[in-house]
Amino acid sequence: MNHAEKTVALPLELPLQAEGQVVGLEPDGSVQVVSHGRRWHCPRAASCLLTPQLHDQVLLCRATDQMWLLAILVRAEPQQAAQLHCEGDLTISASRNLNLHSPTLQLNAERGDCDIKQLNYRGESASVWISLSRLFGKRCESVWESVSQISQRLLRRTHDIEQVRAGQLDIKTSQLTRLHAPTTFISSKTLTRIDGKQIHMG
């Protein structure tokens, strides 16, 4: 005598809280967690910013009829790079100081805005590679022990007064040197010398 097999769905009582291990990562950010022999599909709670990895020990919490990934308790590989991720904008705010300490700091972004009222930078060296730079301000002061500048073209315009004070001034061009003004003064205390194959005055 054959009896037809019947599958009866039994009511499943969800635990209030449970500890489990991550066994699967879903494209939508949810995870598959095994806890006490059962496999749960758990969305990540908004407060769980640390991205889970496989085999992490996590804390599950029940909300209505759904098990949620509440927090990561122990990472399977503590030395693996950790990632904080949230959908939308993220703001970190502190009422006093905000300190970042690490051997290496990397920033990657398509655009950036920096608004700092007063900035002090101290370092041994700085290297910058950019295609275009624009600086706007009211006053610029710089003090250097040595300055070297190399460029294909250099254009400098001064609307009022430009002054140069130097111990020695050496100007050398490969083709042409031109000085032009409505009034030009050249003076010296000891010696003035003009040397060339041809000298035209007037």
C-alpha cells in the first residue's frame, strides 16, 4: 500500500539573538549565515558599516520575521583590509579633535573639496603631479634656501611694482634679450660695460 508523501511546513521560531558564521556573500550586500545548524539569509543592519567577509563570526538579531546581521564579532582574517561601507553619503563628526594615525594614508576620489580656515602642514617632502593648477589669494609669502624652476614657457605680469634684490644677478638667453620701457635707467657705482660685435645707439 502506497501512501502519498506530504510536506508540512512547521512553524519556525526565530531566536532573539544568535551567533553564526558567514558562509556566503550576496550581490545586494546581504549575507548567508550558519547558526546552530541552520542557514539564514540576513540583510545587514544600517549600523553594521564594516563589510563582512567569509567565515567571520557575526551577531544576528531578530526583528519581526527577519534575522538581521547586527555586528561582526570576530574577523576570520584580522590582517585583511577592513572596509567601511554605507549606501549614500557618510559624515564623520567630532565636537573636538579628529585624529587619524597610520603608516600610510591613501585617498581616492573623483572630486574633492577642502574647506579649512587655518592649515599648518609639516613634512619632510611633498610631490605633486597635476595637469592644471590655479591659485587665488590676496598675499603670498615664501622663504626657501634654494629654488629651482624649469618650464617651457613662463609668463609673469605685474600691474604695479616689481623689485629684485640680489647679491649677483646673471641673465643669459640663447637668442634674444629685450628691455623696453618709456624710460629706462641703467646705473652702476664702479663699472658699466657693454660688449658685442655690433652696438647700435639711438
